[in-house]
Amino acid sequence: MSAEKPPLRILLCAPRGFCAGVVRAIDAVERALALHGAPVYVRHEIVHNKYVVDGLRKKGAVFVEELDEVPPGDAPVIFSAHGVPRSVPEAAAARNLFAIDATCPLVTKVHREAQLHHKKGRHVLLIGHARHPEVVGTMGQLPEGAVTLIETAQDARTIAPADPENLAYATQTTLSLDDTAEIVAILRARFPTIAVPHKEDICYATTNRQEAVKKVAPQVDAMVVVGAPNSSNSQRLRETAEREGCAVSVLVQRASDLDWSRLSELKSLGITAGASAPEVLVEEIIDAFAERYDVDVETVTAAQEDVFFPLPRALREDAAE
């Protein structure tokens, strides 16, 4: 049979898929369900992936956009990995809700940096995308007007802060390294005294996944990124492949989304997955190509990952005893 199919060399990017913050957030919902039973309420999608969210919903998770959708009672309410404004835990406390914060620790780090800068009298410039839940959460750590969002290099060139000598910058954790580097360079040139993060805000997982794509993209005819359209880090992976010269770079949620008119007559293909996409969906994509091609799969590794984040304290073994 395989002789009838054209050969296809698949280069699988590594690392890909779930990062430690996503694993922790999903585990938090599953552990809360195991400890307390259904329903467990989750404010916002726990991670940006429909397959994951639907799977948790079937187990008894109820996803809400705002706390006022949560009825009174002692059912747990989990805050998503993206983080929330300070007003959200305050509102939960005012209603005596059992709140569990599953914010990724690397996002929490950015929150703390922003708070520290504010205490020192600095105005914070946040590099990120408007309306992304992580940006909403970070801006919501500080009083109105204490943070200015910088979305583009043009924003960085034209911003006119009231006190140019007292500035700091922070970044959304899921941005493109290349895009951010350009914005940071402009800000540092314009404001030489600007305070910088102690350690890069863009998280290790975002960086590693982009580096793997940079290795693979120049070697393949097309790149498939498995991830959700509202996932920032997945969109950045698609853009990275494009920037590295890959002729066809597509973001898909499932194998059923593949546009075969763009993916026929390939000799080589790169596959990666955003930080909230499970490996089962990568396997589904490979199987879809195996039906049409005689596939040979190789893994291309850019970094080794062994990061682990413990569950929120309220869900750990010792807390449950």
C-alpha cells in the first residue's frame, strides 16, 4: 500500500505542546474535581484549547467568564493560568467563595515585578496584546493609569510618558522574542534609565518552542502549528515559521481543520504545538498525513525541558489531609 503514497518527511519540533504552567492548571481542575466533586467553576478557559476545555467540562468543570455567574456555595472557583486582575480575588473573598488561583508562576512573576515598580514610583510600560487575558490580569494588578500598553514598535516610538526618567517595562509571557526585541530596543534607546526585568519575562516554554520552529522551518515545505486561534503563543509559532521562510504556515485546532489544497504535493513537513495543545492532537495530525503520505517522522530538539510547578497550596496532598 505504502508504495502508492508519496513519501513525506515529517520533522517534529521539540519541545512542543504542554508547558509546566498549563500542566499545573489542568491538574488543578482535575484535582479539585477529585477532592470536592462536581461542579468546579473555572473563570475563563483554564487554558486556550477547546479539546482540553471540552474534556474538563465533561468531567464536571463549569466555565464562566465572570464571578457573578458562580452561584453562592462552597464549590471551588479556579482562576485560569493566564492570571486575573486583583479585583477578581477581592470579589471572590467578599462573597466567601472558595477560590483557587491556578495562575502560571511565570505570569505571577510579571505581576510582582509590576507591583514592585509601582511601589518605587515608576510608570510601567507593558509590552503585549490588548484584551488578551494575561495582559488584562497584569494591568489589573495596578491602579488605573499606572500601566501603559505597548503593542507595536510604532507605539514604542510615539509614547510620551509624563515622567520619562521613572519608567519600567514588562512583557506578556507568550510573545515573539523577535518582535519584543525590536520594541525593547526602541524603548531603551529613547529612555536610557528605564528599569528592565531581572530575568526575561517571555517564558522559557515560549522561547524553546520558537527556537525549535526556527530550526525546522527553513528545512520544510510547510509548517503545521497545532493550537487555538486565541492562543497567543500558538499564533507566534505560526508567525515565526513564516518569518523563517516557510512557504506555508498554518494554525489548526484539529486534523479536520487541515486544508489539503494547501498541503498537497509536500515532500517535507514541520509539526509543532502551542503550549496549551495536548500531544493527542499532534498524533491526530500525523495520522491524517499518514493516510495520504508514506510518512517518516524525525524529532528535531532545540532544548530539554524539566520544569515542574507544584499545584496551588489548597490542592496539595498535605492540604487535603
